[in-house]
Amino acid sequence: MNHKPGISLDALLVLDAIARRGSFAAAAEELHRVPSSVTYAIHKLEESLGVTLFDRRGHRARLTAAGKALLRDGRDLLTMADGVVRNVQRIATGWEAELRIAVGDLVPYEKVLDLCTAFYRVAPDTRLRLSTEVLGGAWDALVTGRADLAIGATGEGPPSGGYTLRPLGEVEFVFVVAPHHPLADAPEPLTHDLIRRYRAVAAADSSRGLPPRTVGLLPGQNVFTVPDLNIKRQAQKRGLGVGYLPRHLVAGDIAAGELVVKATEDGSSTRHTIYYAWRTRHQGEALLWFKEQLANAGRRGGWFSS
């Protein structure tokens, strides 16, 4: 029976130590082994592969071309193996290897990044994967399994269930137009018939499986569709259309005179509750940490203040 050459992680650890420390003796000291053990490990590795890994002439151990190639790939294997160990340890201690978070585009991203910064101080080895969602996209990500946690879900959740939700705060929407838009000087309140004559700007729902939602559009109104709220804001500042935007997102534009708030026959503004929600069956310390932080944020308020 033919035996294929094998490479053990232990041998790669020895190879790495020798390359970094410059000698077999120094590597043995770092690894808390006797020098003969280090020499034997490299001898067996060379014998198994049928190559010479070190040029032993002189006082410093120098890698051959084959040794350099093995060290380069071997370090990748050691990193992967260390990652496997860390993942197993995290799972054993209740910390997820990865937490996927869908972030609604109504949410100020700096608030989410503040949470991530605080989280990494507690659990630096858990990977966080963020996605940005629009309208029903946060619910879609949650119920289809693309996300474990949704921050900034709006409207009613899908009837399929399987999730738990809590309020994060309220967002005030205001109807705004560019100062050079014809509606800027129109008498208030603006009627639906008048608004319908002008193009609306709408952010496209990012749902993949759930029916897409639309908000604030009138029947028969021309629509300019853009990817998210920030681009909708930019489009409305250019006068490409009109529509509702969250006050906390456009407060600076309003103060600078780059957008004008107009009262409509529905009122000067409208408020919507924003939620955070999670997959009910998901268990883990990372999700628990975020739930506790978001519960505190919901009680304090201020996430959507301008």
C-alpha cells in the first residue's frame, strides 16, 4: 500500500517557530521542547515530503525555496485551524461564530456602528455581518433566514411568524421639496391632486421573497425609483421629485434651506414606529447582547431624533 506524504499541524508549528526565531534551539525554547524534538519533527517532515526545508549551513537556519513555499501555505493552514478551534470554543460557550444583522435604511448607521464597537470589546471573535435593507427588506431578511436580527424594521411584520419584535422608537416623516421645485411656493396645505401632478421619488423595497411595499405614493403619480433613502434625499434636493423623508435624515438640509417642508392635506408630518426583531428560535450570547442593548436604546429613545 502506498502512503501519501502527510503534514501535521504540529510539524507546521515547529517550522513556523524555526523560521521566526532563526534557529532550531531558539524554536525549541519558544515551544518548551528539547532541541532534539524539534530536529526530529523537521527531519520526519522532510522525509515525508522528500524535500529539504532548511539550508543548515551556517549558524542561522535558512529556508530553502521548498521550505518557503511550505511555510507560506502552512501559515494559512495554521490560521484556519486556529479559527476552527475558536469557533468550536465559541459554540461551546454559547457565543455564535457569526451574527447576521439586517439594518433598515431608516436607522442612523453610526448608531449601529457604535453598537458594533461596543460588542467587539466583549466578543472580538464573533463575526458580524451587516446588510442594508429598504422598506420590507428587513422583514424579508429575517423570515427567509438571511439575517438573525433586524434593526429598523418598519410596518407590520409578515404573517408567517417565527420572529419576535420590540419597538425601537418613532420616526417622523415630513413632506419635502427642493426650494426651486414648483411645489415650494404652492399654497398649503398641498392637495393630493396637486402633488399627483409632480414626480415622486421612491426608495425601492429590497425584499427578495415578500411582496414589495410602497409608501407615500399617489395613484397615477409618476415615480423615480432609487436604491435607498439617502439617494432619495439627494434626488429630492436636486428637484428630481418630491416625497416624504425622515426628519432626522434631512434636518440639516432643512436648516440649510436645501429642502423645504410642506404641509399636505394629510397634515404636516406623519409618524411610524420602528422595530427591532429577531428569529425566535435563534439562541446565542451575541444575539442576547444586542437585544439587551437595543432594549435600553428603545427605553431611552433618541435614535431617530434630529
